[in-house]
Amino acid sequence: VLSEAVRSGGDFAELFWEDKEEHDIDYTGGKVGRATTVRTVGVGIYLLRGDKSVYVCTNDLRLSSLLEQARRAAQLLDSGAAGSLVIPPFVQQQIVSPNPVEISPAEVENARKIQLLRDTSAGLSGYSGLRSLDIGYSDKDQRVMIANTEGLFTTDRRTACRLRLRATMEGKDGRLLSRWDDYVRPVGFEAFRDTGATVDFAKDFLGRMATSLKAEPIRSCTVPVVLEAGSCGTFWHECCGHPLESIAIASGSSEFCGQLGKKVASDKVTLLDDGTIPGMYGSEAVDDEGTPTRRNVLIENGVLKGYLCDRMGGRRLGMQSTGNGRKQDYTYAPTSRMTNTFLAPGTDDEEEMIRDIDQGLFVTGCGGGCGGREFSIEITEGGGIENGK
């Protein structure tokens, strides 16, 4: 199939095979609303020549169909040249996943998953001020195989299990607050071995909502902001992560274009993207182009050191892939995306940060946001700083 794809002059071709099973169960008011299973199976063919690309896909896995799609990709690329690429023998590359699976969620009966929902709900019965609580269970088990004309042949398995809580609480003054939060682990059903952990998570979630109902809204202001450790992933994701992806750099839409080796932040800022950390949702053995994930230093002591590249983004920038190629599923061509992006620990006194501020904001929880040259972040939880307290 790869040979057929490069027959008319492509200089690189890739096969991406995906088999993904997803389960969802809704649980509302003590009753199961619905339980669904979706299985996605298909193959994508990615063909490159220089900085031009074609992507085709099919869920017809017969060899004749794959060969037809390969010919279609070659025609769409239309390089006008005869293919001369020699594909070397495949070398199987197997990287150990940072998130191994013990219990495949697809093999767990729905009855066990529903019991988990019931146990979590029962642990919250009688919670003061709770008007409504919806709990949703979901899991994903994705297996991929990637082969390309450089002789690469590799596989990976990405599994995750999640409980999503959606609650509405009422304060003593009658004010209502609705929020959601996720208990999510990038492993198999062993994520719920300790059912008490989900109850504790839910109680903490509701406790934070109850605190927010007692809070006063902060007035619009321009003040120093202190972000609590563990709360600010969304901040870095929006203000630096997306603008450092090669798709933004190659298109010229990022403020970091042409800034490699230059000072772009305080000396205290070292920003990392690392897809190898065990137990993290953004970690994988390989990206969706078969490149092993790795620890990428983006900003070091305030100096811009690198970008996040997929294969095509790397070609356009004259760089190598950094293991950041991702597809939404087999029907999408890869693009550059973050894994786990975070600020490296510093050496400053955390208490002194607050003591030195007369008027400021202390952020303990971030919601969603949008990125780019101008970015915005939703603050879900926080407090005012006054006179160093």
C-alpha cells in the first residue's frame, strides 16, 4: 500500500490504523439514563512531497480498498514525477507505554460500571445544599498501528477511564451554582480499584462549590496574580502552548515566530512539554506518527529554546519532529499538539510571593480558555490578596 502511494513521486507515506472502543453510561437521579458503545475502526494514508500533503482514509480494510485509496492519494498529490522511493525493510519499534493497562475496560461488564456510579452517588446522599447531581462514566481503549516508508512499524495502546460529575448547589441566600469536574485516569478499570477515591473526589468537588457559594465576587482590576501549584495548567496551555506549536509558527500567527534563542520571558520561566511522565493524561509511548514522545524544553530561564513539531511542521520549519504529532482519529491528518505542558519548579519563597503584594489575586482553580496572541482564562476558584494576606 505504501509503495502504491509513492508511485507518482511522493517522498514519504504513512499508514495509520486505528481500532478504538468507547463506552458511556449516564446516571441521573439514581437511575441509569443510557449506556452506549461506539467502535471506530479505520485506516488513514498520509502522503507527502516537500511541503505538500494529501490525507485519505477509509473504514474498508480490504487490501483492494487500501490500494485504491493509495492510488487516490497519489493522484491528488499530482507531483508530475515518477516514484523512485525505495522502502527499506520494516523494523518493528516497540516503546514501553508510560501508562500500562491492567484491566481492559472493554472487558468489564456494564453492571460493575453502574455499581461504581451507584456507590459514588450513595456516598454523597444528604449533602447539604445539593440540588442535583449527574454522574457520567466513560472509557476509551484505543489501539494504533503506524507504518511508514522509512521502515518504521510500531504500535501503541492508549486507555483512559473517567467519571464526570455535574452538580448544582444552592446557597443559603438562594443563589445557584452549577459546575462539572472529572475524575480521570489514563489507565484501565484499575483506576476504580479503590471506590472510596471517587467518593472523596466528589466530596472535595462539592466542598469547593459550597465555598464558592459563600464567596464575594471580585471587582474588575489589574493586579499581580499568584497561581497555586497544580492549578495553572490551562494558563500555560493557552498563553504559550498553542502559540509554540509548529502549525502556529509555520503560519506566522504566533508571537513566538522568529524568536528562537531570544529572551521571551522572565529568567524564572522554564517551560516544558513532556509526554513520557507515567500517570499523566497527555503521556503516550509514541505520537500519532510513530515518533517516541519525549521531554521538550520550550523556554529555559526565559530564553525560547524550541517548538512543538509534527512531521510536516518540522519540514516547514527545517526541524525534526518532537513527538507532538496528533490526530483526532484516523479520519484526520496529523498536526502539532501538546502532551503535558507545565512550568518547571522555581526556587522562590511561596509565602513571600503573597507577603509582598498589597492588592492581588490568588488563583486556586482554572477552567477553560482560548489561546493565541490574546488569550483568556476562566478563574473558577480564587481569593483576593490584601496587605500581604
